[in-house]
Amino acid sequence: MTDRPVLLTVYDTGSLAPTRLAEAARRAGCALVFAVAGTAHAREMIPTLETLGAVVDTADLTEDETVVALKAHAPTGIVTFSEFQIARTARLAAALGLPYHSPTDVPALTHKDLQRERFAEAGLDAVRFRTVTAPDQVDEALAHVGLPAIIKPVVGASSRNTRAVTTAEECRAAVAEVFDASGEGPVETAVMIEELLEGRPTPAPWGDYIAVDCVAVGDDVRPVFVTSKFALAEPFRERGGYGGWSVVSEEDELSVRDLACRAVRALNVHGVADVEIKLTAEGPRVIEVNGRLGAWVDDLAVRSGTSDPAYVAVAAALGLPYETPDVKRDGPIAFHYLIVPPAGARRVKEIRNVSALRRLPYVDGVTVLTEPGACVDWRIGARGNTAAVVGSVASHEELAEAVAAVESVEWITYA
């Protein structure tokens, strides 16, 4: 036992490294307890987690037994940075009497169709969609949604099995493929067919969408960090993001910050959430909300000197005070750029000359995420990325130069 407040973290694959969480916990003056999920990744991380705090291995425990084991640590707050553990964290929070997303609100945070319904009920945004659980439902769905449309899993992340369709035939074939268990791609049990939000014309390498991470405690909802995006790779694969100031205008940024906070409020979020917003000719529209910190957000915010999302997440969970930033229009720009294989690639043939990427101006580090012979498939989304390049620049002009230089290096070939 400790005299310090105790932060319970439900641990699994997620958006914040445990070492960064430990730094934030030290700043907040709290102790860490990790409730480790039963996944292979989480179990492999136990030795590392034990150097940072107490560990409760929940792999062989029932949920009631888990609650008893965690209650012994007298936690003050609870958080998870894993998309896969949001529902479980909400149940544990309720059982332990800790503030977090309510279990009754979690379905709208984790199911894209229920989220759309919640937004419509709140008068926030109305997008035509239908949930489809079998290929024979496509025509009825299209009669309501219209074309062009986008197909996406009801539950999922990282752009898995996400694509746009422009004809009924294309839509039927795409839906049949994602429900086909005999195929090579990931299989879905439910997808949304949704009207395609058309982005406004945007010059490369910039994306026509943006993300805002927010913190919510009751009715107090504030932006923590804005992640501007790079142009998507076909069909709908993310190429990463940058911050702390955006190529979009201050007026546009203020609009997306406001919309993100309203979306978070509509879902009754407690703690941090990541909101993706499309920039359309008619104004910003909500794409989706994720009930945890966004990927790369903490790294970009810290390296650009904008904010400290890890600390904000910890402080919000513990009921401590925190500060959030205003719009920035100067200072360093940190980037996290993802190298994505072509949509038609199926295998990594050769990797060579990675050092050429590392020697590029503005590049601080390169992480290769694949190996020769590895399978690649656009349908698995972000899990198919082949490398991540991080660095910092002083201007958007330098950032555009950096992206062009990264894309020009011949370091990998595909079959």
C-alpha cells in the first residue's frame, strides 16, 4: 500500500507507451497498478510493467476475482489507452466506484453505427448509414444511403476493410468479400454502409481531415492536441500526422476544436478521447470518436512543445488540475509519417538502404515495421504499414519537402 494516489491502468496494446505513462504518473505524484489483459502482447510486457508499478495478471481471473484483486490496491482513478479494453475498463470502473466512461455509454464509443445514432439524437451531425450483417442486405442499405458510399467495420480501428464504392455492383462485391470466411482478408460480422463525406480539395501532401484529442470531466470538455493529417493512401489508409500547428487556417482549427468538444460531450466521455473530423466544402463533419488517446498524439504534442497529453489523461483520471493549450501558429512542428505499401502489394520482396531514410534532412528516426517475405495487405489497415518516420521541422514548407524526400527513397520493393 502507498500514501500516494493510485492510478489503475488496464493494459493491452494501445496508444501510450508504459514508460511515458510512468513519467506522467511521477509528475502527478501517483503510483501505478497495471491490470494486465490476457493477450499475448500484454503478458509479454509484464516484466517491463513490473519495473514501473504493481501488476495484477488478470489472464486466469474472472471479472469478479479481478475486482477483488484490484480493490486491494485502493485505486483512486482508472484509465486505459487500449481500444480493445475500453468496455472492460468501464465495467471495472463501475464495480470499483471510479469515474470513467459509463458502461451504458460504451456501446456508442465502440460501435460506429450507435455513435452515428447518438450524434443524430444530439443534433450534432446526421449522416445516412445502414448496418449490414449479410451480403443480401446491400441493396436495401444503398436505397437509403445512396452513392458514393463508404464501407467500414462497425467495430474496429486502423482503417481495416475500409473502402469507398461508387456503384451498386462494386458495393455488393466489396461487402461479399469482407463476409467471406474462405478469403484471405480479415472477416467482418457487421459493416456500415455510410454516405461518403467528400473532403474539400486539398493539395498534397496534406490530408482533408484532422483529429482533435479532448479531455472531458463532466461538462468541462477541452481540446488537448490537434493532429493535422497527411493525404490518405488508397483506398483509406492513414499516412500519419503532424503538430503542433496546422496548415489549415486558425478559423478552421477553431471550428474543428469546437466540433470535437461537442462530439465528446454528446457521447458522455470521461477522460480523454480522440475525434476525427472531415474537412468538407460545407464545413467540418465528424468521422468518428475513439474513447481513448489517439495514436502518436502524446509523442507529437511533447516533441512540438504543445501540451502533455499523457499527464492530462492521468490528471483527469485522478481528479487533479491540468492545463490545455490555445491554438498555436508558430514553433516547431513534429511529424510521424507512415510508409504504406501499394494497394496491390502482397509481399515484401526486399528491404535495402534504410540508412538513406535515416540520413534525410529533418528525419530524427526510422522504425521498420516489416521484414523480407512478410505478407502485406491493404485490407488490414494500419497493421500493414512498412515503416514509420519521425522528425521535426520549422515550417510547413519544410514538412512538405521532408515527405517528398521520404517518398523518393527506394528502400523497399514488393511483390
